[in-house]
Amino acid sequence: MSQTVASLNECTELRRIIIHEDSKSPSYNIQAFENGYPNTLIYKTEGIGQHKSIEMFLENNKEKILTLFSEEDWSFFADYDWIKISVKLLEEYPNVIKVLARKGSPHLCKHTKSAFGIPYGFIEPWQSTDGILWHGFSWNPGVTRADYLREFIPFPKWEQDLSEKIYNKGYRVIELGRPVYEHIGDNKSTH
């Protein structure tokens, strides 16, 4: 968690941090973290699971757009204001639920459009090497329309099933062609 927030803080002005901690024993010192980032709000649910904790977070925070949603195992290195561009794209495309910008993205996407000099495109459905069919949405870090995401509460058990429901409702995901973060979680998964 500390590495993720520190890397994000180096490339983005953090105004407020909201952490929804679901672990019974977090891998970081919560008190030290709050002292280092004074505008931090921490919710604790202790072991109810990823989807349930995200549902609870969304129900307790009524923002229309979450300017960044991220798990704790990502490193950020943006050299442009990707959050601002993402918000602009969400405003321009009313059917887009999320904007991603992952280094080494496995998502099927052709970056044929441009906004503020940054290429982007719409993620297409694709099948991963383990046979899972993805429809664009994932819990990878990104700027998310929380108001749309709330429509799917309660979430299905699996991330890919949520992705399919979102796609079938007509919502799409944009991927920026100039990455700003990478996964540092040693290929761990919530599955």
C-alpha cells in the first residue's frame, strides 16, 4: 500500500485518499500511513471480501466519478495528467464506465483515437490464456463512473462476470495508449 500511494503521490497531486481496508492484518502500518497523508479516510471491514467491501465503499461514498480506484499492488509513473484526460473522456462518452492506462495491458484494444495528444481506444471482448472471457471492465486502476458501477450492486462473485454484465448493459471501457501504472503484485489474483 505504501509503495502504491507514494508512487501515485510522485506523479499526481493527492487531495484526498480513501482506503477501504478489508484485511484482518494489513501489510502496512495504518497509523503511520494516516500521519503521512493527513487527508486520509480509512474504512475497515476485516474479511468480507473484495466485492462486498467495494459495494460497501460505493454505498458510503456518493461521488459520481471516482477519480482513481486502485488496489494496493500497483506502481504509478505518469508523466502527464491522465486523471484529467480520463475525466474528460468519461464526460465526452456517456456510455463509458471506466478509463484504464496499464503498462503491459492484456486487454484487446486498438488506440485509434486521440485526446490531448494521448492515443486511446475502446477495449474489445477477449479470451485470456486461462479461458476466461473478459469484456473490458476490470479492477485494474482507473478513473471510474461510480454512479454506473452502483447499478450492479450486488456484484456477482467473479470479476469477469461483472465485466460481462457491464458490457451487456452497453457500458464500455477506454484504454489510454500511453501507460501510467504497472502491476507489482507478483501475479497474485483475487480468484
